[in-house]
Amino acid sequence: MLVVALLAGSWMHSAHAAKQTVCSITVNSPDEKEMFRRSLPADRFEFVELVEKGRPDWLASACRQGIRCDVLVVSGHYDGRSVFFSDRLDVQEHLPVVELERVTCSDSCPGLFSRLKEVYLFGCNTLNAEPLNSASAEIGRSLVRAGNSPAGAARLSRALGARHGESSRDQMRQIFKDVPLIYGFSSTAPVGPAAGALLGRHFRAGGGGEVASGRASARLLEQFRAHSMVTTRGMGESDPQATYRQDVCSFADDRVTPERRLSFVHGLLGRDMAEVRMFLDRIEKSVESLGDAERRSPLVAGVLADIAGDDAARTRFLTFARDADQPVVRARMLALAHDLGWLTLEEERTELIRMFRERLASGSAGAADVDLACTLNEDRELDAELHRLAGAQRRADGVAHDAILACLGSGEGHARTLEALTGPNDDDARIAQVYLRHRPVADVNELRAIARGIARMRDSAGQVLALNALASHRLSDPESLESLARLYPVADSPVVQTAIAGVLIRSDYEAIETDGLLRTLRAHRLRSRDGDNMVDVLIRRLQAR
């Protein structure tokens, strides 16, 4: 009897030890997790939700608890690049990809994902193979400058693009290293309730026996056939991308000290600048993360001094930056050069003015250039450099030219850009909109001129563009508001009336006679096929006064 009891106890212990742990990270719908919980037998599986509501360090908390997952179910909207998130306003929890990289690269959490057999990623594009980054034209030109033939540069550029493309699928393969099976979606995933229903059918058909086997289930893939479910496996040591993963982990590993990470960045800056460009995001974040105290520490200060004194890397880096196809990339590289001690603040400003001079001379500047100019001069420090653009000629990109100069402090450019807002060209008006998002009009006379200009416009689409630009100004000037109120009854489109209401509802409409405004809104209301809109909201607010 004693032997039997011992054997029974041993069997019970083994049965308990053989239980598989299903971990879930639920930042949106719980439908998928609950279907796993309801469908899998309790004597074979135990369930652990890793997200702790109201606790921002919930993943680190799971690590400290020593949790080990055999199966991982992640439920959340995915932005295709950087984060799993919820569409519910009351949910604050989210899952950044960089946090997953930290956990998997640093061994600060050696057990959590170490024995994973399967991962289920219920989010759109979680296994999309489309590259997130691409090797741009300046990379090919840089490779030619480095001595490669045009054909060789094209070949190397393709190889860099493949290595650094970092599709969503590649990211997940790097994160879930050595995991035999990863389920996800190559495009749009089903919403939680639909996904839960499909899982339910799969489990009722006997699919539960395949969970944690590490082998792809043909039945599960068939259930999700209409929803682009695909599978892959985690990256192994022999994978062609394994060395790239080591580079990524050099940025993500939280055991790496600031000076060691900075030394790695210095080594990276010694590689071909084409590859440095592909790592730009990660290099920027590493340098920006250094606090003042860290920069002053002898070890970090020593590495920074070594980088600042590396004239060869500086020359190659700035040559590449000046050749960048996208002005925003060029500006980012110049800012990084300043942070690394390669450019003084005055030299950085000189480089930026040089960039804008080239853009203005090209005749192809557009809204993106305007947005960049205003963003870079948010503190108005570049206003003092405007005189360096005095000879720039106004070409085909007339309004963009004016708006760029306006962003850099030109009063004449400002006036011309405001005129374009109510002009005949919708593309010009859109550029003016971009400018006004950065530089709202404060002068009441200018606001009145815009309001009168909108009232004179004959094109409904143009009126809507101009009205939408005006909506963010929260008007309080009675004359401007009266101009818009007079436009309402003669508007020939419900879309224009809605845009007028959008301006009025954000303004101090009590500055005009509200009873008369209410009568006008009711009497001249053009019904929209979309039902209630901003006009109805404004009417209800006026009635409630």
C-alpha cells in the first residue's frame, strides 16, 4: 500500500509538472484568450495573464515572478511597426516592440520566453513580410563613392535592404528567437469576437490537442483562411539574419552600460555609411537617451570625445547627410552630428540653411518641406538666419517657397501664404494649411481678411479647406464670425455649412447675436445624406443656452 501511495503521489506530481502554461498579453479584446481558457483542459494547461491593470511595468513584473510560458497569446491592435495597443479609451496598457526586444535580448528575464513552443499574435500585419525600411537612392550613391561599381552598389543596396528591411515578420522572428511556431496575420486580422468564434470552431473540432505541439495546425489555418493567417518560426543561430539580430540586441540589451553601447555606436559609425543610415533610428534613440549626468561621467565623456575626434567618420557621415534624398532625414542626421560633437550649433544652422537653399532652388519644394521648416524653427532660432536666403528665387513651387520662408521668419512669405489659403488653387491652400498648423494667425486684421476671403470664394472644396484651417484658431472677433455667419445661408453645399459650423462651435459664438444665428442655422439648413453633423451639434448647443 505504501508503494502504491508513493507511485500515485509521484504520478500526480508528474502530471502537475507536465502542465503547459498559456501566457496571455491582452491589451485589447479578451475574446481570444477566453476561448483558449474555455477550450483547453484544466488538467493539461494553466493560464497566466501577464498584463497587470494600472501597472506600467507589468512585463518586468512577470519576469520577477519567474513565470515561464509554453504558449503566448497576444491580443491587441498592432500599428505594423512599434506597438500593440487598444482602441478602448479606458485602457492605458500597451505593448511596445522595444520592450519585447529588451526582454528577449537582455536575459534580464531568462525564463519568460525561454521554453516557448508557440506564439499567437492576434493583431493586423503582425507577420506582414513587407519591408518597413527601404534602401533609398542615396545609399546606392554612397556605395559608388566608396568605390563600388554601379552594378555592385545596386547589389549591395538590395542586400542592405533585405537585411535591414525589418518587416513585421522579421521583427517577430528576432524577438521570439528559436520559437518553433509563430502564428500571425499578413494583413488585416479579424476583430476579437470574430477571432474568438473561429478559435471556438477549431477547438470544438479537436484542435485543442495540437496546442503547444510546436507544429503548424492545418485545421487552424483553414479556419482563418479568409483572414490572411500565416505562420513562421523564430530566428535561429544559423539564420542569415542572426548577425543583424546581434546588432539590434546591442541597442536593446539592458545589461549594456551607456559607455559600452556608445562604443558600439562608434564602431557602427566606422562601417559603410549606407549601413549607418539603416540604423539611424536606433542610433538617434541611443544618443538621445543619454542624460546630462551620464554625459558628464568620465567613461561616457571619453567615448564621446573619441567620436567627436573621429574626423574620418565625421567627413563620411556629413557627406552622406548632404546627399540624402529626403530633407527630413538630412535634418535628423545633422541633429545627430551636433549631438555627437561633429557640428557646433552655428554649424548645424548653417547646414540647415544650406539645405533649404537647395530645396528652394530645386523648384520642387512642397508641403513636407514647409512642415519641416516650421518644425525645425519652432523656437524661432533660425529667424536670424533668414538673410542667408535673400537671393532665393521664387520658382514653380511658389506657395511652398513662400511658406518655407514664412516658417523661417519672413513677413512677406507669411502674407503670401495667407493669401494662398483663400486663393483658387487647392494644392496651394493645403500648403497654407500646413503652415497655419505651426503658425496660427494672431492678428485680428489678418483673421478678418481670411474670413472675408472665404466668403468670396466660389469653389466649395477650397472653402472647406480654408474653413478647416480657420477652425483651430478659436475665433472671438465679432466681424470675422459675422462674415462666416453670412456665408452659411448662401453656401451651396452641406459640406461647406458643416465646415462653417466647425469653426463656430470652436469659437466664441456668443460674440455675435446667437438668437439670429440659431434662426439662420435652422432656416437655411441643407440636409446631408450622412445624417446629423456639426450643424446639428451647434444648433443643440445654442438651444441649450
